[in-house]
Amino acid sequence: MQKFFLQHITQLVLVIFCVATLTFLLVRISPGDPATIMLKANGVPVSDEAIYALKSELGLTNSIGSQYIEWLQQIFTGQWGVSFVSERPVISELFARLPATLELAFAGLVVMLVVTLVLGISTAVYENGVVDKIGRVLALLGSAIPTFWLGFLFMYLFSVHFGWLPTMGRNDLEHLILPATTLGLSLGAVYARVLHIQMLEMLQQPFVKASRARGISKNRVLIFQVLKHALLPIVTMIGTSFAYMLGGSIIVETIFSWPGLGRYVIESINMRDYPVIQGYVVFAAIIFVVIHMLVDFIYLLIDPRLKVR
């Protein structure tokens, strides 16, 4: 167990270093000058003197090497710099918006799990039936329809056309339904087919055949014996999906004006707020690594065969 955590902590440090370095370089070579954009946004006349003064204030006149060393020091000391726009610590800005993103990610995960389990189990139980055919169609649509298109479709149907649900903001449960469904529905449809295939493959295992030989029905074997083993690959997918929902829900948050990390980083990109962009990418990388470490740990608990290795 100590070796397990030591390996993953080492991986975390290496990932942070690589991501921090790559993000710093990409941000610096991307088009757009933050000083010019900030001056225009505040209605200040743009001149060479004003640009240089603002760059000096933001620390952008220092050499690239000194900026890079300062950035690494900030990352590994937990400072993460100060936002150019709000002049507040980046780590405070990120944590202030994290609850909204967590709320949306958990709701999206619930939608995904419900769709995965309901469709996956039902299509396996009623193999080659109407339910199975519907599940195949939904899986195909889920993998083919882009998230932004699905979000606009839900917005038009349930908000504009029927007027049932709100389209923007984060006030109550009704505001959460559309973005969470948009975030979790597509993945749930795809994972349902994976669960379906896993359950059918497990039916060919010797212990399942032995249960069937004792007179236990196929449906009871599927639900009470096969499902546990078929869920092993789904656990990994769930962890990956939750990490994606936390770090990659930018499109959904932007469409529905959800006040989370994704929408915030889009605004920061438009303003070329370097510290926020860099901090967000590193923050997302940490989330991905930590969640994958938890998934590996859960996998270790579920599958006894891994403990021998």
C-alpha cells in the first residue's frame, strides 16, 4: 500500500511539473497581449507608455526565465499567482467557483450512472428485444451528438418551446436539470453498451454456467452475480468521466451560464489572464491524477487479483 501511494504521489509531482511547464510556454506564445486587452476593456487609451506601465505592474517585463521560475515556485508553494483582472489570488478564485462545478459534475455523474445501469441491465436482460435495439440507437446517438448541440437542443425544447425549465443561472434544482442531463446523458448511453457487452461476456464464465445449471434464472444471474464483475471496467470509466466533468465541463457551463470553473476560464482566456489560465490547467491536471489514483485504489479493493501483483 505504501508503494502504491508513493508511486502515485511521484506521478502527481511529475504531471504538475510537465503541465505547468507546457501551459506556461503555450500561454506565452499564444496571440494576444493581456495589457492591451485590459486597457481597451477599461476604456483607457492604448499607447506604448500605458502598455509598458501595465506590463511592468503585471510582471510581464521580466525575462521569460524569471517568470517561469517564479511560476514554478508559486505552484509548489501553493500561491498560484494573482489574477490580472480581479487582482485576487488565483487559488481563491478557483475555490470560490469550485462548488458550482462540483455540483454540476455530481449531478451529471448521477445522470450518467442512472442511464448506464438502467439501459445496460435492461438491454442485457432483454437481449435482441425492443429494449436492446433502443439501447443501441441511444448509444449511437450519444457517441455521435456533440455536447454543445445537445445542450442547445434541450434548451430549445424544454425552455423555449415548452417553457418548463430555466436556461441560465444557478438558483435551485430546476436550473441544474438541463446542464446535468446534457453533461451525463451522452456518456451514460455509451457506457450502457459497454456494461451490456460485459454482462453478456460474463455469462460465458464457468461460475455463471454452474449457477444456470443449478436452475437459477438468467435474469437473477445477470443482476446478482454477473453485474458485480461486469462493473469493474465501468469503475474506471466512471472515474475518468467524473474527472472530465470537473475539468472539461467548459462547454456546458458556457451554454447554460453556469457560474463554475469552466465559464470562469473562458472569461480569463478572453482577457488573456495568464495566472488564471495557468492555474486552472494545473488545477484540472491535479483533479485528473487524484481521481485516477482513487479509481486505482477502488479497483484494488474490488478485484482481489490485483493485490497479488
